[in-house]
Amino acid sequence: MSMSLPSHLGETVRNSPVPARHTPTYALVGNPNCGKSTLFNALTGLKQKVGNYPGVTVEKKVGTAYSQHGQPITIVDLPGAYSLAARSPDEAVTRDVLLGRRADTTAPDRILCIVDATNLERNLYLVHQIMDLGRPVILVLNMMDLAAKARLHISIDKLEKELGIPVIPCEASQGKGLIELKVAMSRSDLPLPRHSWTIPAPIAPAVSELQASLVDHSRKSALSARAEALLLLTDQDSVRVAGSTPLDARTLGILHTWQKRWESEGTDWAGSLVSSRYEAIGRLCAEVVRAGSADRSAANVSDRIDEVVTHPVWGWAILGVIMVALFVSIFTFAEYPMTWIDDHVASLSDWVKGVMPEGDLRDLITDGAIAGVGGVVVFLPQILILFFFIGLLESTGYMARAAFIMDRLMSKVGLNGKSFIPLLSSHACAIPGIMATRTIEDPKDRLVTILVAPLMSCSARLPVYLLMIAALVPNDRVPVMTKVGIMFGLYGVGYFGVFGFAWLFKRTLFKGPPPVMIMELPPYRMPRMRDVLMHMVERGGLFLKRAGTLILAISIMLWFLAAYPKAHDGATPQEQMTHSFAGKAGHALEPLIKPLGFDWQIGIGLVASFAAREVFVSTMGVVFNAQDTGEESTPLRQALLAAKWPDGRQLFTPLTCVSLMLFYVFAMQCISTIVIVKRETNSWRWPLFQLGYMTSTAWIVSFLVYQGGRALGF
Amino acid sequence: MAETIPLSGLAVGSSAVLREFPKTGPAFLRMREMGLLPGTSLKLVRTAPLGDPLEIEVRGYRLTLRRSEADAVRVEPGGR
């Protein structure tokens, strides 16, 4: 297969200086793994604002850098992209901002392109598309040290001359080249790229026609219309996201007419465009890059690591060790700050109880607001630790290897390797797990991962499992291994749910061509602690900002439901609880949960669990009037075992305990997760769907087990 | 033109030149944009522990793709 590319159709854009505004706005763009975040952090320091593009869950990062003369320069850090023909919501946002298709973000007037100097050809593909846009561009050649190590000699002068734009060599991680870059960025006479390349002949007339139509109907400038016209031809099945201005009907019509014609002629229009760009890049690289004697020592180190890390035996062992370390640290290191937070929240509320007169206002502050804030903040340690690890795994390059190793297994249920870490993290808590799904580019895979993540048994279910196991098997008569066995069984049932539902959703709700997994394996690099820590803090802040307030409001509401209406004066906590709205809800629920073996008192526990699953334990303590409410404590266990149905039958029979444990495996009883899913999917539709499918599965499973068990005589 | 085989049939550690590519499908457009074009030389570096996906070296960097895609890409063994 060969392509002939006549040269007479080449178009050249002439330089014309653009007057600078007082605070120029730069868009920072580049491929993933080229050091873009490091450069952004190095340029802006802590002067960053992180938010979301409205309607999509793509991070919007804006920062301010200062020129050598103290002039502010605004930098919009666009998501990493390989091409403007977007394949993920991240890339779609990058494309839309650059093309001025987003009403919420003004198109930046200048573009800062960063490329990995060790991987120039592929990195220049995006640069080549961006140079079409007709805006001043500065090219940053990052990782010059690694390029030198790989014996790649890049002639900066020749590159500047060929492209007609400033080219700044740089080592962002060492802070080298930043001064030169800032000097270039504050130039008022930044030139437009001298960008000449040949559009394949069969496509050229279509490009002109689309360009003219875009100028007429979408009021684009000539150059940006041409760039968009070129993009439309490779963009046909690419990702659309909310907030993007749709294409005008006229232009769309022209596009479809041409596509039909090419299809019937057998013209490979998109392919020939890509090829002609790579040909131009190839010629440029031949001009400016001289590869020295092939000592690829950096690549060799990476390769030697990979020999072990992706080894059929050692690879699994290393993945296992890393995952256990991740897991243990989330559980154990988070334990101390979480206890600390709990203790301080408790002492704060004790202090308030001491200084304020008794009454509803005091209860609102202590049991509603303070407890609610505590309930939000208590998630922070886990979120910070998880994102510290994820940042570390990502910046070293191991994350891509984990996805590489796990892809085969995950693909069995229609997911890809990138779902593995978020799902595993959900063992600690579904909230950080769901927040971690942002690394999954494919929107469908991401949504399915979010939908099934809460089925992974999280740490909040542990106290409930422990309480039920304690009620089920008395400590003194049964070996410890039985309890461990039951615990493993419950985790196993959770996995079954995760993979079963992922499989089901991929075959029903999210049917379509199997997602592709075309992923770069970046060379291993030393992690940049500063970037890792900034990422971690940013995540924690986002959680507090986005979910914190809503979780707080709902916590206060749940407190209200348990505290009102007031029982008579001097009522015990038990009497108050049964008299409250929560108690009434328990009664109302009883007909629905009786077939599962639960009475209204357990119903109160189920309702209270929405604040957090572990609240079940303390609620049971109040409802059954046990003095000490530790999950394995004897008084609570005995209180449970003494509980009876009105007709005198025992309430917590072994069968009821099993039914209740299975209910907790499947049921969606966590307001915080619901809120986070709403934030991450941008609608109430998916969290409500999740609440529905999980809770009805829980009901059905418990029903079958309880009724089946009864029929079998248990 | 010499014999071509699917990329997925290439022996681990051996090089080849890419010859033919399906024209349509988002996966294949993205593969081209990542620099896999007819005439590009590549090397099959390794497969994942479970045999899928594949890791290839192309234009000086490493890329993974699944066998299902690699089946449709025809390469001519040799080169480099």
C-alpha cells in the first residue's frame, strides 16, 4: 500500500506577529507522560486553581506564572492528549478548548507545547496538529538530559528555523530551562509557526470546502477553520462531551457528502492525512535529530526492570506485594489519623456539651454538625494515602505495567486493565476507589467500574461482618479459622458480584464494540515527590469541596431522623430511637424485610446504615440497649442473642445472621458513595440506578437464602 | 511484496515492517496516530504474563495493544 502525495497543494502560513495582551493566556498541551504536570507545577508553583469543566468530569487546571519582570502569565493546563481526534473525554476537552468550542473557556491566545525529547516523532504529531491552529506556539523540548543519555542530538537552531517558533530545551524536573521559557513566554512578538505540509490531493478540495463553510456558518477565522476542517476528517467517530458546541448543519452535510464519496471510491481519507503528517514529521526529524552510537542505556534499564516486572512468575509476585502494601497501608496507616479524628471530634462535642445548655440546639451542633463534619473528614486519611500511592505508581510508570498484566483477566468481563487499581482500592473504601477511576479513558469502562466498585467489600462493612460472625459462632466453641473462612466467603461473594455485574452491564447497558486498549508503556522514571504530594493534596481538597458539603447536609438530616420526634422527657436512648422517624421507618420497613428474616429493629439499623455502614453496630447497641457496643463485645452479642420476635422465636438465628451479612455484601447503604458517584458521573441517574440494582440484588439474595434455608429446615 | 503475517503471529523478540492496516475503526485510526503506519518498522518486545496484550517497540517507544487488534494488522517479518 503506498500513497502518492502531490506537492503543489502545499500551503504555507506566513509569520505575522500578534500583539500581546497584558496578561497573555497560554494553553499547555502535550502527550501523556511527557512531563507536562511537572512543567505546570514548576511554572506556577502553588498558584493553581483546580476545578471541573462544567458537565464533564475532566479536571480544569489554571495557574499563574510570573515573567522575569513580575508580569502575570495565565496558564491553562489542558489534559494530556496524543491527538486532537479525541478518544477520551480528556482529549475531547483539550480539542474543544483549543478550537474554541467550549463556551465556558475562552480559547487561549497562545499555546505552549511540551514534547518528550526522547520520543520526538510521536510527540510531534500533536504539535503538528496544533500548528495548524494559526496561533503563536512555543515548543518545549523536555527531558533533554534523557535524550542526551540516549545519544540523541537535537539541533535546537535548526528546529527553530524549520518551524519558525521559539524552541526551548528544558529539564522540567530539575527546573532547567524555565528562565528561558518564561522569557519566551513574555515576548510580545511571538511568531506564528511556519508550517508547511502537503494535504493529500484527493482530500484537499474537501478541506477547502469545509473551511469555507466553517468561516461562513460558524464564524471562524480562516486558519482555525482550516485546522478544524482537517480535524473533522480524522475525527469522525471521536468522543463528544457535554459543553462542546456542536458543528453547524451545513458543514456537517458537506462532511457527510465527501465521506460517502470517498467510501464508494475506496479512499482512505483519514489514514492518508495521518500518513502525510508523519511524512512531514519524518522529514523534519531527519533534518534536526542525529542519533549517536546506539547506546540506549536508559531504555535498557527500563527493559531490565520490565523483564522482572512483567515476568510470568515474578510479575504476579511483585504486583501482589505492591497491592498488599497499598492495602495494608490504607488500613493501618489510615487507622491512626482516623482514630485521632474520631477522638477529637468526640472531645470537641464533649466540650460543646459542657459549655452549652442542654437542648435541641446543642444536640444539633454536637450530634448533627460536629458528628457530620467528623464523618466527612474521617475519609480523608484513606483518600490521601491511596492517592499518594497512585501518584507514586503513576509517576514511576508502574501503573501502566499493572494495567498491562491485569488486562487479560479484566477483559474477560469486558473491562480493561486500568479498572484493576480503582476496584482493588474499593476494598478500603469505595469513595477513593471511585475517585481513582479517572485514570480510565474509556467512558463506558469507567462508568461500569464506578457502578460495580461499591460491591467490593469495604472497610465499613467489616464491623458489621464481625458483629454478625460473633452472633453466628460463639468465640469459645469454634476455631478462629471458621470465622476467617466466613470472612473470606463474604469477600468472595463480593468479587462474584463485581465481576458478574460488570459482565452483565457490558453485555446489556453498555453494549458496543469492545473497548480498545492501546496504551503507551512509558520508561521507568524516578518519582517526583513534589508532584505526587501536590496531586494527593489536590485530590483531598476536591473531595472536601465537591462531596463534603453534601455529605454533611445528609448526615445532619439522618441525625434529625433519629432524634425527632422527641419521646417523653427522661426517655432512654432506646425509647428515643424507637420513637423517632428512624424507628417509624424501621416499622414501616418490616413487611418488606420480614421475608429476609429481619424485624423492625434490624430495620432501624438498615436505615441508620445509610450514614455509614458501621453505624449499624452502634445503632444495634442503642436499639437492643446494650451497654458496651464494640462489635465483638460480649454484652452486645448477648443482647442480640436474647432478642426475640413478638411470638417468642429467636431473632438472630444463624440463618438470619447469614441473610443479614449477605444483605450487607450487596446493598448500597452509603450516602457518601452515592454523593461521590453523583459528582463523578455528573448526574443523579447513575447513583440512583446503583442504589436500585444493588439494594434489590441484596434483597433477592437474602430472600433466597433465608427462605431456602427455612425450607431446608435451618 | 513479500509474505505478510498478522502482527499477533510474530515471534517475541523479532522485528517486522508494518504493511497493511484496516481502513476503518477507531482503534486503527488511533494506532496510526500513534505512529504505526504502513512501512513503519516495529519489534514485538514481549507479551503480558497471560499472553495478551502485546508490547511492541515502534518509533523508539513502547506501546501495548491487544491480540484482537494485532490480528488485523499485517506485517512483513524482518527488517532493522
